[in-house]
Amino acid sequence: MTTDWLQIHRGQAPLIVAFPHVGRDLVPVSPPFRSDWLARRDADWWVDKLYAFAADMGATTLHTRISRSVIDLNRDPSGQSLYPGQTTTELCPTTTFDGDPLYDGSGPDAAEIARRRDLYFTPYHQALEAEIERLRALHPRVVLYDAHSIRSRVPRLFEGELPHLNIGTDGGSTCAPELRAALEAVAQSSVWTHVTDGRFRGGWTTRHYGRPERGVHAIQMELAMRTYLDEPEALGEADWPVPFDPARAAEIVATLAKVLKAALAFADNGSAR
């Protein structure tokens, strides 16, 4: 299924890989963004390219072309913070990760936020929920894997340098312990540093859909971007984003393939029971 902003590849394996933040399209909004470059800067650059192999594994994939600055598909639609007491961005962000304002004024009002939610957030999650239900009709277990990346250093959001692999399960509530342990084992055996439920515990998607007791096991994987590209010390329009280099990304792609194979093995083990 393809719309002008949402692309779904349907597989038959018990695995969904979602890409809520790879979009860079800026649709008309009110008020307008003060800078198109700033509105695109915090995309999860090239993450869909890292997981291009997922379709060949039989996974279902969802890609959105809409920029997260228009509306963040991984935030609570009520506007409630997922990380109380910590700096984060809103359902319709008004600043970049670094705190740069996206609008000249105060940003979208309640009516504009509701309009964007109806146009993009609700259809995206209706489509995601439909794919979960389709696969649950075929398999006792389904794994929802929410794929993300972020710059390794964003002082406004977290201290120091982020570990390479950041697994989010909201304290173990969104998936079975066996799945969490399997992904941790892959990370432990790799060359990458990793943490589970550190700064990124899983966004709204992981927390909303992860219902292990119902056979839906959700995890978020947040990659530090230095795993697959050379991050500049300062971001400018001339040097960001860094072009995607498959050779530079090959080592992390190999690890991610092992991660998804472990997720499928977990799901298939449930199907065999």
C-alpha cells in the first residue's frame, strides 16, 4: 500500500519494522516554519536504508514521508510527556533538538495540532494497528520493532555521548523477557556499546502497542548516528545530513540483521508452540 506520504510493504513473517521519523516532506502548515532546513534537521537520517534487508526477511515495513517537525508520530497524541521532568519535543514540535525555534511565533494552536493529528497521526496508527492485527491472525506472537536514530551528542536531551545501541522496552513492560534478553545478547556479542531502558525507554508506539500478554511484543531501537556515519562537530546546511555510505554502514547493518533475526526467532518459537 502506498499513499502520497505513507508506504507499507506487507510481509508474512511475524515482524513489523516501523520508521516514524525518516520523513523529510514539509507540507503546508500554519504558521509556516521559519526554516525548511531546521524543520528537516532532526530526521532519523538514512535509518530506512540501514534496514533495507528487512523486507527480504519477510518483515512488514511502514515508512512515512512526513517530517517529524510537522507531527511526531511517536508522541502521545494527548500531548502528555513520555519523559516527565526531562527535556523532550512535543507532538507538534516548536523547537529542534538543540532548542532552535521552528516558528517565528508561538507555533501551532490547538486547532492546527488537531488538524495535523487527523491528517497524519491517526491514519498512520490506524495503518500500523491494522498490520499488527493482520499478522496476529497468522501468528501467536508478533514483534513490533520501532527503528530510530539520533546524533550521538545532543546536550539539551542527554548528557555525554549516547551508547551505540539503545534498546527500549519501558522497563521490560512492552515485550517478553526472552525477547529483551535475545536482543541484549546480540548487542553484547557485537563491537558496539549498548544499554537497555536508558535515556530512551521506548516512545509512544512501543508503549502503546507492546502487550506481551496479547502476543504483541514491542521494542524501540535508537541508534547513535556515529554507528553508520561520521558526525560533524557542528551542523550546517553545507555538511548535514552526511550522505549515506553503504560501506561506512556495513558493520552496523550486519549487527542489525542479527537483531532482527533474533526477533524473528523469538516470534517463530512462539508460533511453534
